[in-house]
Amino acid sequence: MMRSVDVFYQILLPLIILQFLRTLFLPTTFDMILLAILVFLYLSHVLGWFSS
């Protein structure tokens, strides 16, 4: 189970970068909210907010 979670977070960083670039060129409210959610998910993993 933890391995699949780690794979998800490894895929999440490139998605954040692509979403950030998309937000720079075509900023919409949806893009900004999606970017904020992705960053929150990544930071929660890095800082261990939801780890047991």
C-alpha cells in the first residue's frame, strides 16, 4: 500500500510543474484552484501531515 502512495507522490511533482506552467500562460480560476490542491497534497506528504 505504501509503495502505491509513494508512486502517486512521485507522479504528483511533474503534474504540479505542468499545471504551474499552464497557469502561467492561461490562468483561470479552475487552474489556480487545481494547482493549490496539488501543492497542498504534495506538501502534506513531504511534511508528513497525514502520515500514521
